[in-house]
Amino acid sequence: MSYLIFKDVHSLLRWLVILSLAWALLRMWSGYFSKAEWTAQDRKSGVIFTSILNLQLLIGIVLYFISPITKAAMANFAAAMKDGQLRYFAVEHVTGMLLAVIIAQVGFSLSKRAPTDRAKFLKAAVAYTIAGLLILASIPWPFMKYGRPLFPSFGG
């Protein structure tokens, strides 16, 4: 039961990740190209994006340890690497998402320390873009072989 709740919350939270990512990317790239001054709103967009992403990571870690899929993969890891679904959720999804979180967090940190406003925008924009591409590539979209629905069924 707790697995289904965590899975559904994790699935729903992806949309907040994507929306906050879009907001942060819009602010970073538009700020960079317009040579704007870095504002509290620019910083806030990064804080919100990385905070939601970190929450998603925490829920994902819980899921990793309670999921019947990853439990099956860990029971026989060698065999799991030959099973596409087990490999996807035990290795590929988690690796892509973990890299995305790290890159987004590093980009946020580097942007805070950048000497100019333009450098702040560029460091965050590049990091968030790379993180965003990793996130989009690592989400189990419904059209994928091991995909999940766009919206959770909340227990169904």
C-alpha cells in the first residue's frame, strides 16, 4: 500500500518538476540573452526547481527500496540486467535522474558564486538545460516499453 502511494506521489510530482524546470529555464535563458540584471526572482526560480527536484529524489529513494520491481532486481542482479524492465528501473532511470539532480544542484551553486549577472544566468541555464534533458530522457513516459501513465491512478 505505501508503495502505491509513494509511486503515485512520485508520478504526480514529475509535473511540478517539469513546470518548475520550464520556469527556471525561461528565466535563465531570457536573462542571459537579454543581458538582464540577476534578480531575487531569478534565484527563486532556481531554488524552487532544485527544491522540488530534491524532494522528488527523496521520494524516489524511498521508492527504490520499497518497490517490488527493484526488490526483484536486487534478488538476482545478473538476471535483472538481462530483463529490460528490471534494468530500466533498477539502473537506468535512477542513474539518469541522479545525474540530473547533481547537475542541477551544481549549476545552482555555481550560479550563486558567479562574478557577473550574465555568468550567473549562463551557468544556471546550461546546467538546468542538461538536467532537463536528462530528466525528460529518464522519465518512464507512457509510449515507452516500460512506461507509466501520464497521471497516477492513485492506487489503481
